[in-house]
Amino acid sequence: AAAFSKVGNYAGAVQDCEQAISIDPNYSKAYGRMGLALASLNKHTEAVSYYKKALELDPDNESYKSNLKIAEEKMETSSPMGAMGGVDLAGLLSNPGFMNMASNLMNNPQVQQL
């Protein structure tokens, strides 16, 4: 998950964290990294819940505490619809399936004639 996040593949990081949590539901780092990935995708409400779970498992972790505070602040300041009418652009652009579909469309001669 950390490697995916480092290269900006937050959707991949989310999947990695989901797998880690399914293997070990008490692995606090998986919840903390899930919070980071979700926050990077502007899903602050979901990020807050994962930071809280990470803190339940590791209550003295200062990183989780500060990330939780930031996510809560962003939750309060961000509008539910966002600037693009609720479209999660970062999530779409980091989704390999969506990018593959977009690439196929752009390379389709019939679409290019539109």
C-alpha cells in the first residue's frame, strides 16, 4: 500500500489495505494507510473512520492522530458535491480500468471522427 501511494496509485493502495485488513484485522498500519489513500482520493469521511480504527489499535501513534485531525478539518470544509459536481477525478484517473477504457476510446477511429 505504501508503494502504491508513493507512485500515486491510491486505488491500488486501497485494494492492498483491504487485503491486509482481511488477513489481519488488527494491523493498525493497514488502517492508517487506508486513511491516507482515501484522503488522497478526497474521501475524507471514509478516511476519518479508518484513522479512528487505526487509533483504536495503536492509541499512541501521533501520525494517526494528526492525520485524523486533518481529515476531519477537510471534511468540514469540503462541500459534498465538490468542484466537479461530485465526480472523484483523482479516483477515476488512478483507476486502471477507467484509464484503459479512456485509452481505447481515444484510439478508436470512429470516436475520433465525432
